[in-house]
Amino acid sequence: MTNGRGLSPPFFVEGIMTITRIHSGGPYETKVGYCRAVVAGGFVHVAGTVGEGETVEDQCRAALETVRSALDRAGTSLANAVRVTYYLPDRAEFEPCWPILAAAFGDDPPAATMIECGLIDPKYRIEIEVTALAG
């Protein structure tokens, strides 16, 4: 796999930075053509992440665990998150997630946005996208 200039991961761009891609093996990574996270320019960009579960709270916890795992593999954590975006098909389901999110991000939470929109599959009720400082 190359980036069009014949470089293989991690890519070295003009002596300035490397780009490292982190794959989690999720089913949509191959189907859609993306990776769970990209480390570049001093940041870790975690793709929109869904989780399995019966309730929106269960899905929120599962998505956060996948995000945590990606950040851990990148050498950082949720404590270094600077930006988070939440996507929900029904904004009324966001409030039940607040205690889970507040506990996950602690006393120094990132900037955040919630967007009401459709997700990749109707069974999903929340998707979480995070940007964090690299470790």
C-alpha cells in the first residue's frame, strides 16, 4: 500500500512528519476504506466510532472503549482529547449519555459538538469522533 508517491506506512512527508495509521479490524474499515485512527502533526484523529449495545448508553460505553483502545495504541489517552464530536440520529438520546461522557473525560474535557444526523446503520444510536494530542 502506498500513498501515491510510493511511500508505505508510516509515511515520511518531506522530512517534517510521519503519518501512522491504526486499524482496529472493524467491519466498516474494509467496506468503506478508512482506518480507526491516524497519527499526524502531533495529533491523533480517531474516526467516527460506533458501539454495539441494546441502549444508547451501552453503545456510548462500547464506542468509548474502542476510542480508548485506538488512543492507547497511539500512545495517548482521553485525558489528552482536545475535540470530540457526537453524532446521534435522535438528539433526545444525547442526555442519557452525559454522565458516561463526563466520567470518561474527567475534569478537563475537550471542546465538543453534537450533531443530529443519520448513521451508517439504523441500529446505531451514537457515533463518537475524537481528536487528541499525540503521546
